[in-house]
Amino acid sequence: MTELKFEELLEAGCHFGHLKRKWNPKMAPYIFKEHNGIHVIDLQKTIAKAEEAAAALKQIARSGKKVLFVATKKQAKDVVAELVKAVDMPFVTERWPGGMLTNFTTIRKAVKKMNALDQMMHDKDFNNISKRERLQVQRERAKLDKNLGSIADLTRLPSALFVIDINKEHIAVAEARRLNIPTFALVDTNCNPDLIDFPIPANDDASKSIAAILKYMVEAIQEGLNERMLDKENNVAVEDENIDEENENAIDEPKDDTREEGRPRRPRRKSNPTNNQ
């Protein structure tokens, strides 16, 4: 995992905050100064918080759990979809479906319906129905795929939530807090960092700023996944060695010429040739 550098964050514009009149006083510890009526974020604290969040995400990925990324604002949609797909994590870049976490069973039913429509469309009898019915099925499938396509593989609640702009995604944050799901987020100077377990103070309005932080998080997740793969390979190798040792020991063990009761076998009596005559 590459180190997060101060110059890269500065070039990406991660230090730009909002106007002074729009600030949230709880962001005061993360503000470096005010310049021309605009708050400037302390990038040293951004780096420290980003490293803390990356370490936590790495452990989650290493344990085989899922992190759900939420970014429905225009500046973040394409960035999140491109980077998160590389690590095979679920994401939401369209409208957040209300109750997606607190009413997860209903969302799963919608995903199952989408899969059923897929099977129907690939069936050879699909072309036998009327054109109007085919169009209705295709439109319904496209609508479900737009809203739920990126979470089709999410079979259970995610173990963490990563949010871009917690003011816009306040419903997602509220649902995660209600279910005690750990939250990670980019928090700008107009946000309340107390709502987030792992806040990362940075500009959440510029696509370059979002990409710089998100790339670092994705690299941490990828490193966790790689370590999980190595752990599995090592465990398989150890199990194979144990099996080989057991087989070798079984071959080397001498056969015990005793009865089940533990008493030695009695020698067989030899017949006396004089008695037979």
C-alpha cells in the first residue's frame, strides 16, 4: 500500500473547505485556518485519519467481510464505480433506497425478482409473448438494475459503510448507526464528524479530492484481500503437511501381535510324531 503524501492531497484540492458561514463548529479541530472567507482543512490530520480508516478497512477485508460504498452525488459516481469494482465491493451510486439496511429482507426480494426477470429474458419462450409484455419486462429489469445492480451479490448486511458527503447521504448514515454498523466517510467543514466512527476530513465536492482518498482506501482493501488469500494458502499447505505426517507415522508403526485383550498370543503346539504312530 502506497503512502498518502501531503503534496498529492494538496494538488488534489483536499484542503478546500466551505464558506465560513456554512461551517459546522464540530469540525473546528480539523480546520487549519480561514482564508478569504473559506476554511482550509489541516491535511496532516487528514493523513492521520485516513491511515486510521485504511487500517480498519484492511482488517475488515482480511476477515472476508463486505464494505458498502455510498456516493450518489454527481462528482463521486464515476470515481466510486470505477475504483470499487476493482476490489469487488458493493456500491450505491444512484438513489439510496430507503430501508436498504433496516429493511434488508425486502431489498433482497427485489434482487431475487431481478434475477427471476433475467432468467425469463434468457428463456426460449420469452419471444413468444407479445411485444408489449416484453417491453414491460425489459423496462422493469432496467429499473431494478439501475438501483440494485451493484448490490446484487450482497447476500447479507455489510460490515461497514463508506460514505461520500454525509449530509446528502444522511438516511444511509442513520440506518447504519441504528444497526451499529461502523461508518467511514469524507467529512467536509459543513459536516458533523461525531456521526461517523472513522471521519476523514477532506473536500467532498471535488472529484480529484474524492479520488485521492478513495484510491488509498481501495488499496488498503486490496491488501487485506491479498493477505486473506495468502492465509488460506498457508492453511491448506499446513493441513497437507499434517496429513502427510500422519500417513508416514501410520506406515512406520510396527504391527502389534497381541489380542484385543492385550495378552500375547500363545504359541501353536507341535504334534508329537511318536503319539501318531
